[in-house]
Amino acid sequence: GRTLYREVLQVPLIIRLLGGRDGGRRVTTLARHVDLLPTVLALLGLPVDADLPGKPLVGGGVAEMPLEEALADTWFDDVALTGILLPPWKVVLPRAVLAARPEVYRPTDDPAERRNVAREHPVLIGYARRRLAELEATRGALAPSDEAAPVVAPDAIERLRALGYVVD
């Protein structure tokens, strides 16, 4: 939960249909969690409501309309990051850690995401920041800023500690 590297974001989903239907089929398009429900509905042959967020990963014109971008967030303790996947690029923007620098990777050439090429691609960083601001303007904050950290009363922390929710 503290990073947005490939080993955290790229999680395989395996679905076994009755009778082995579509056995061995592999979907390689960019996918998001919101795509799961429309995908299951499509696999079951049920209608997918147009107002439902996400898109089916099978059928429904997936090949004609590949996903252009996806977002990923993590906020754990003092680490808040937002990643924007813009195939073939991935830009990771720090949100609450002022000392951190943006990261840019090209996973197709660097699958282990070891070579941060942010210095060579400032335009991608600028685009990612602008896109993130646009999304937050329409949907609200995606991740906390330094100023957004909640203030918790000391007695509330003690009550949470007594319940085992706070560990020193």
C-alpha cells in the first residue's frame, strides 16, 4: 500500500466460466476496479446499464474503444500518491509528501519500473497534474493534500488505541 509500482497495481483476475466457455482467453487492455461489475454482467449475458461506471472487458466493443487512462491512489500514513496510467506511460505524483518527486516510467520498456525518466518527460508530468486537477474539479479530491490531514482529538486517539486501532 505505500507504492504504485507494477507489483501492486497489476493484479491478475482469473474467471472460470461454466463449461470452460472462453477458456484460455486473455484480456490485455487497461482495466480498473469499476470495470469488474460490467464485465461480470456481460459474461452472464445480462444487460450493462449505460450509467454504470466502468466498461465490460469482454464484448461490448472493447477492441474498438481501448481505455485511454486509469488512475490509482494510495494513502498510507504520510505517503499519498496518485498514479496516472497513460499507455505506454505511467506518471506517479506525490500528494502529501512535499520532498518526493514525480516519477515517470514506460512499463513496456522497463517492466520492473527501475528507471525513472521524469527528467526527460516534463510534459507528461505537466499533463498528469493538469488532468488530475480537472478530475478533482469535477469529482472532488482524489487524495489528501498536506493541509487536508484530519485533526484528531487526543482523547479520541486514546479510545482508538484502547480498541486496538492505533499502534505506536
